[in-house]
Amino acid sequence: MSLNYIWSGFFLVGFAAAILQWLFTGDTEIFKRVIDGTFDSAKSAVMEIALPLAGIMTLWLGLMNVGEKAGAIGWLAKIISPFFSRIFPEVPKDHPATGHMVMNFSANLLGLDNAATPFGLKAMESLQTLNPNKDTASNAQIMFLVLHTSGLTLIPLAIMAQRAILGAADPSDIFIPCIIATYVATMVGIIAVSIRQRINLFDKVVLGWLGGMTAAIGGLIYYFTQFLSRTEIEVVSKVASNLILIAIIAAFLLGALRKKVNVYDAFIEGAKGGIQTSLTVIPYLVGMLVAISVIRNAGVLGMIMDGATWMLTKLGLATDFVPSLPTALMRPFSGSGSRALMIDAMKTYGPDSFVGRLACMFQGSADTTFYIVALYFGSVGIRKTRYAISCGLIADFAGVLAAIAVAYVFFG
């Protein structure tokens, strides 16, 4: 029901904003920009997202099926089941959904978006088999989606590459700040959903796993900062992420051959679902991306930024971070839109400026909540999202606040 009001609100708020600009600023082009944006977004949803996704989905769903027949997915599920059985109590131990979620989170951690999406959609499909109300998001699906939208990434490779292209003196200097900000967003997301679902986060197993992950991230940060040069950080990040991915593919194939599985037939069997999944999500993607374009082209984000500047000035607070806020505001709605705003901030203020670095941190501290809701829930026909969006946005907001605080510590 919340998605119904949010989607309608995007159009109505955008319409009201366009009317105000026409009446008070005399902008006669505003309506044309809004309507042109709806056509462009509808085309982009199909031609640039859904159709390319079909190829990626076909490849990775085929490989996932090979991994399942090899027993790799079940093995992953068994390893992490003590932790997941606490935060996903509705998912039976050793269920394939656990392995699929682990694959999704692993790809996200490594910054491998193209692989993370097929893994995530497969995980959502597996969770849907356990869902008694097929049009309503289950508790497990909400927890999974919020963890995904919090965008926990250890290696923000694409952001570092863009900083290098724009001539940053040290493209990797946002590496540690991004990890900290996205980790805060993830922890807040877990807490927010756990409160709603009455999950005991003080369980010794949960505390052990969360403490272990925190220690692992801290150890990684220590190793990168103490033993690697800035150039080496970028090289290691690039090599490690792709090496791990190709190693996973090799492990799937070797495991399947060891079990005497017909690997090619298993791949084809799994790959057949790729096209259908991509076609299923098209209406959801078109609807959400068009609504987002109305908000963007009607100038609503600019109004919010102007309002934030005015309020902070009246309160006597610092406003030097405000020029980077468009990236933060756009991030929950559109990955490509926030990326463009991040690049614009670096071009305008410089990649090594406070604003340029903070815009990069905003890009790396969360994920595209509304896009993910449309894509993942749409792929299994869920229309009632319950509190998934609100908890996702709480995690996003926490990531934004953490990014601002960390930016002042590192670069202020």
C-alpha cells in the first residue's frame, strides 16, 4: 500500500512543483522537460535496463543452476545457516534461498553489480516459494531487500575508477570512508527491520557473527592502509573482485563435473528463466523510473536542496556539504542519475575537493532503494511492500549522515 501512495505522490508532487515554477518563475519549458523525461525514462527502462539484464540474467541463472547441482549453494547455506536462521527465522536451515542470498551479498561486497542482480533475483524467487501470501512481502523478503538496499560494499571500484578518470590525486582516498558509511547504513537497516520483526539481536550467535564481520572489515581496512600503497589498493581491489568471481564459476563447474552432472544441460536449464524474469520486471521498472523522472525533471530535488541550505543557515550550521546533497537525494531513486550528479560535483568543485569526495561517498554509502524495490519485488509479483521502503530509506538516511560525519573527520 505504501508503494501505491509513494508512486502516486511522485507524479502529484512533480506536477505541483512544475506548476509553481511556471507561475512564479515563468519557466514555460518545464512541462516539456517533464514529459520528455517520461518518454526517455520509459525507453531507458526497457532498452537500457531490462533488455541488457536479460543477457546477464540468462548467463548467471544458468551458472547458478550448475552451482546448485554441484552442491555449492547448499554448502554455502549450511555454513551461514546459524546466523541466517536468527535474522531470517522463516527460512528453513539449509534452504537454497540462504545460499542465493550469500552469493548476492558477496557480489555486492566486491562491487560486482552485474553479478549481484541475478543472484539477488534468484534469492527473491527462492524466498517467494516460502511466502504464503504471494502478493505481500514476507518478513524474510523485507530483511533481504533492506540489507541489499543498504549497499554494503567493500570495494567501490567504479567510484575509484571515475575519480581516476577525472584526475584525482588519490582516487582511492574515499575507500575507507565509503566502507565506514555503508557499514553504518547496513547496521541501521538490520536494526530497523529487527525491531519491526522482533528479532533478538542480542543472541550470542548474532552478536558473534556481527562482531566477526566488524573485525574482518576492520582488519581489511588496517591491511590496506598499513601494507599497501594507494596505487596498490586500486590494483588489488580490481584483481581480487574479478578473481573471486571467476573462481566461483570454476568451483561451480568443477563441483558439478565431480558429481558427474551434465554441466551444459544444467546451464541451459537454468538459463531459460533469464528472459522471462527480464520481461516480468519491465512494467515495474517503467512505472517506477518514469515516476522518478517526473520528480527529477520538475526540479523537486533542487527545491529540497535550497530549503536545506536556508534551514542550515538559519540554524548557524555548516553548509559546505550542501552542494553534494543532490547525489545523496538522487541515490535512492536512480543509480545512473546519482552517478551523473557525482561526476558533475567532481567536475564543478574538483575530484579532491570536500564536495567532490563527499559526493563519491554518498554514491558508495547506499543503493537505489526504489529501483531495487521495483525490480526485486516486481520479479515475483509482490505489490504490497509493507515497511520495506521505510526501513530501506532509514538505512539510506543513516548512510548519508555517516558519510557527512566521516567526510568531516577525513577531509574536513
